[in-house]
Amino acid sequence: MDPARPFCEAVAMAGKHIVAVGTNAEIRALSGPKSRVLEVEHATVLPGFNDAHVHFLAGGFALSNVDLRNTASPAQLVQRLGEYARTFPSGRWVQGGDWDHENWGAGAGAAHGVAHASSRLPTRWLIDPVTPAHPALITRLDGHMALANSLALRLAGITRDTPDPPGGLIVRDRKTGEPTGILKDSAQNLVERVIPAKSIEEKRAAARAATRHAAACGVTSLTDVSTDDDLELYEEMLGRNELLTRIYAARSVVSGQKLLEAGARAGLGSDMLRIGILKGFSDGSLGSSTALFFEPYADDPNNRGLLFDQMFPEGIMRQRVEAADRAGLQVMIHAIGDEANLRILDLYAEVAAANGARDRRFRIEHAQHLRPQEIPRFAQQKVIASMQPYHAADDGRWCEKRVGKERSRTAYAFRSLLDSGAVLAFGSDWTVAPLNPLLGIKAAVTRQTLDGRHPNGWIPEQKISLDEAIRAYTVGSAYAEFTEGVKGALAPGKLADVVVLDRDIHKSEPSTIDQARVILTILDGRIVFQ
């Protein structure tokens, strides 16, 4: 990823930095009796991957939560959930899951009392028999929809008379008006507020699991987009030499006043742990039918999605962003639907005009569905498109059912954004998608969907090259956090963050990129995974 020397044979590291990159002969000449020489034969040596969008602690918890991601039917979900619940004492909450109703056959949920457009959504009546003594809130993999069982609804005081909160939806049975257990976006908060907080010991175990998993995936840096209460934990791990991942820690834009009062600026901290970025939401997700579009959903004509509760009252997000930007903080806002993306582009333009020119690096997280006329604005406004290419492989199975073929043409518009001059920063959105960067790189290069129905690529005109995808996962993500001067490339003076793959992926068939395995991860010049 160094434009001055795109390919080479060997790299030398001393201390925490790369000191030379070149031919085998050039680098061997630098070794001495105390040097450690690693021969990796025909492997690929790359800069450590930098994941621009991770829910880090949630990912750590997910490694031990019930896994419902690949359930192929409601019956399989029930079986797996019941087996998991039986391993815990009565009264303990069951959470997580990452289920995906798009994996189930059409009409799979109709037998369970749901008679509307999303008839495959599970209900509380489906899972109540296997969780009679365990309150349960199991989330859809995108985090914008969850299923609560009857016990959880009772503990939260949710009844047929409970109104929908701003920016949220309590899905109700069409015949009886009773809550089905499905809660969308801010409606999830009604149950989450009665769930006991995780103990510091539980958080510590989850964080350790997360950082070890990141090292095994070759991820040496990441932006944790949900760090409000976890910074002290990361600082403690750093002090104990347990942190194997560089973290750029984002706080919620709603609680950003704490950073303003502390006088923080973007990138404040060390090479290992930095703060100074605020995360906001403008809408929901495509899978939950809460992403905000100009036109209704093709499969739900009465629905255009939801404006997130952080956007209420009108103008509050503009006030928050303007205050943060004026103080020198960086801002990233989630936007998935085309109307949500336009709203945030307009908001960023207004704030930039109000506060004056500077290198602010506003980010739009996901930037999934764009109208053609909005694509050039990312480069024009210098807004970073922080995207997760694995979502294209996942959503591409059913996206056209949701929004039709025409709107899908500019879904995950990697090629169009790059050609317009925009900066792409790639990530995973773990736990929404797997953390493994090679899965995302393959998705960006091939546009193949998970169901195998698009061997030549879904919307193939939006494919990008292998090096462009790697660049978005290294240089682009470093740029998105103001650190391209110290990491993102194998070049003299850069931090010694290196990942070694077991094969030369430049010589592999693109469809097999994800079969490569990480065999070595180096952070700060020390091996953290082998």
C-alpha cells in the first residue's frame, strides 16, 4: 500500500516501527546476530487490517452468546435457543443471537400470528415455550430489530396500550393488537432498560475475547463505534499489556457533551487508544425495513422506514454536530436509506459552512443506498464513505425484493464512489457481520452473494479491484481516523503492524480470497497471533 513501492519481497522492523522495505537481499543485509528472521515463502504480507466500524465489546460477548445467525428456519431457532437457555439458571436473561429471518422460507412466520408484509418475522409465541423462565431479548443481526419473549415484555411493562416511542416501532398482531415481541429501533430500549447491567468481570472477559479474535483475523486497528462506558476498561487492559488491538473509541453524539467539557479533540490519546469521535444515527436498517427512503419499500408500500430517535426534535442533530465540529471533534453518522444519506450530507454541508474550512473528515457510516445525484457529493464535501462490503454479499440476496432493481443499482456503490474521488474506509460492522476482513475484501472484489445466485457479481459494475479493496481496509480506514501518516502501509517510519496470509491472494481466484488464512499477526513489532 506504499505508492512509492507497491510490491516488494521483505520488510525489516525494529522496535515498534518498520525501518526498511525492499528485496530479500536488501533486507537480509540489515539482519544481525540478534535479529529474528521469519521466512514466509509464498505468503502475502500486508499492513495490519484496520476495521473502520466495529461494535467491539458486543463482539466479545457474541463469542459466547447463543448463535442464531445461520438458523435456516423458525424451528431451528427455537431448538437452538432452547438448548442454550437450559444451560443457565432460571431468571437469567438470554440476549444476542444475531438471527436473520431472510434465511427462512417464505411465510415461515405466518403460523405464529403475524399477518403483515414481514410475515417471516418470529414472534414471542414461537419462543415462549423454550424460555418460560428466562427473559429473552434476541436481536436480529443488524441490531435494529429484536424479539422479546412474553416474560421480557411483562418485565418491561409493554402491553397492547404501550405507544410506539419516537424513532421506534412495536410490531403488533393485526387481529388482536397484541405486541408480537418484535421491537424495531428505539422500541428495543423499552426492554433494554430493565436488563441488568453487565458486571466489570463479564465486560473484561468479553474484551479479552474480542481483542484475541481481532488478532486472529489480522485486525490490528479498529474504530469501536460504541465505547461510551468502556474506555476505562480498555485503558486497564492497555496497562496490563492485554490489548492486542489499536482502538479509536467513539462516544455517542448524544453523550458527547462529556468530551466537549473535557476539551478533547479528534485523535486525542496514544497510538494504541485514542478518542475524539462522536457516533450518531439517522435511520435504521434495510433488513429491519427501518432504513429511511424517499419512496416506499417495494414489499411494504405503506412504509418508507424510520427516522432515528436521535434526529428528534427537528434540528437537534444539527446542533450537536455543529457544537462537536466547532470544538474540533470528528463526527460519524449512520445512514443507510437514500433519504437518510441526503439528510446527513446536507447537515454536514451546513455545519461546514457555519464553522469554516478545516480538515474535519466527516464520516457517513454504511452509505448503503444512494441516489446517483448524491454520489459525487462525498468527494465534493470530503465526506468519508465508511462502508462494510460483506453487507453487499448478504443483503444482495434479497435487496431487490425490498427496494426494487432501480434503487439497487446504486446500492453499495463502491466503484462509483471511488471513481468520483471519494475516500472509502472499509470495515465489518462486527457483530452484524463476521470480523474477518478477507470476507469483506472478497465481497467488494466479486460482488458474489452468500446464496451463490450471482457468480458474476450482484450489480457487477460496482466491483473494485483487489488492491482497491485492501487499500480501503488499510490506508482508507487509517485516513478515516487521521492516522494515515503512521499506519496503513508497509513503509519506513510506519508502525510495525503486519498481517501474513498463507497464500498469495493476488494470484488466487477472486472467489477464493476468503479461503486464505491469517498465519501471523504483528502489532507494534511483536507477534500477537501465530
